[in-house]
Amino acid sequence: NVPQTLTSTSTSTSSPLSDYELQLRVHQIGVVILLIPFCMLEGSTFMRECLEMVLSIIKYSYGYSTNGRSDSNGIITDDDQIGSNNQEIYSNSGGLGYYLALALLNAFAFTHYNLASSYVLSRISVVHHAALNCIRRLFAIVMTSIIFSVPITLTSTIGIFVSIGGFTAFTYYKMERKRRHHLP
């Protein structure tokens, strides 16, 4: 019954992986696993939209017309044409740019949430972590309801109060057990 530790195979000497290195490896493997089906299913569409976005930005940056209304050098001469070119950039790249910005924000938040969760889990017991996670979920439900104006139904309200009651009971009995244990 020898405890096993995870070891790094990328270096010549085996050393145990820290929690953060393990988290990094899990995310790296997850990205690779998700990129393969994405490239197979959506790769050509994604590359075409990226190319269209880059080309429309280049056309706007250098003042080239996309509908043939330009001077002999290909430079746009009408201010209205520049405005329509600007609208073309936003219509071609708006969805993709917005999606990429949200995806990067989500990846950043998810990674930091997992790192913080790993850090907290290394400091407290699994049971305490689960109880704190319950409170985190309650906070997310209530804040989402407030921010997005989603009404909280009677069932949701009952669930929220049951969760709060469970967390309160857990905390109370945990403190009571500690108090009894410390009595002489």
C-alpha cells in the first residue's frame, strides 16, 4: 500500500507535480481534446470568417473600396463610402470578434476559478469545500437572477432556503462537535 504520486515525464528526473502543474496539464489536455473535433467540424468555417474579418480590416485601413467606387488608384474618395466600409467590418467580424472576446474571458475566468478552487481544497477538507461550493452556487443563482432580471420561482426560493438551512446546520453541528471535543 505505497501511496502513488503523479510524476512529470517531461524532465529527466522524476518529480511530483504540484497542484498547479497538474491543473495546467489538465487544461492543456482539455484544449487538445476539444480542438480536434472543432477543427474537424468547424475549422473551415472558422478560418473563412477569420480571413474575411482580416481582409475587411485591411480594406478599411488602406481605404480600398469593396464595391468599385474609388479613384484610379483604388482609394475611396467619398466619405460615405468610408462609413459603409466601417459598417462592413462590423457586420463581417462582429459576431466572430464578440465570440472570441467572450471565449477568452470565459477561459480566463474558468481557469482562475479552478486554480482558486484547487488552492482552497488544498487548505481545507473536501466536506468543507463542498459546503462552500454550495454557497457559491446559491450566490451565482441569486446574482444571475438579479443581473438578468430572471424571476425567482417558488420552487427556486424553497431550494435556496433548503440549501441555506443545510449549510447553516452543517456549520452549527461542526462547531458543536468542536466545542464538545475541547471540553475536559
